[in-house]
Amino acid sequence: MVKIRINPVAGTDLQEIKDFLMGKNPSAAVETVRLIISKIEALTDFPEMGSPLAPRIKQPSRYRYVICEQYLIFYIFEDNIVSVQRVLHAKRNIASLLLDGQEES
């Protein structure tokens, strides 16, 4: 059975998303985080549904990602564990945020 592990940095990302959206629209904040968590939970059934990141950034990477609304969920799937590394807005500089020595298992 596939297990989900959320890296502390990804947990902080989720909290920051919620905090940011709460100031604009509290119901949208709750719904957005709910949708992201639901997408993460879907990875237990389909852990390889995410696209490999390597072709997008044109360099080697173990990351996969799934899209949820305006956010990208980055994870590594190894040994029946989905390790969620980051949850980032699609407009952020993904390569610099992910690949500055931050790939973790």
C-alpha cells in the first residue's frame, strides 16, 4: 500500500497558501487547501499520475508533479511512499525553489 508523507516545507507551503488566501476570501482559502489535500490523497491510488519534472526543467530530477487549480504539487515516489516536497503557485520560479539542493527522500 502506498503511503503519503508530507515534508515539513510542503506543510509550511500549505499554511502559507491558506494564510494568503484567507486575507482575500476565507471560503476560497479553505476550499483551495481542501482541493490540494484531496489531490495529494489521490496519489495513494495513482502515485505515478504526476508528470515527471525533468522534461519541463530540462535537467535530471526525481520529482513528479500534479496540478491542482493554480498550484503544483511536487513529490517523489519511491519504495511505496509518496513524499510531498513542495506545493507552489504555478507562477513561481519552480526550478530555483526545488533544485537548490532541496531534493529529499
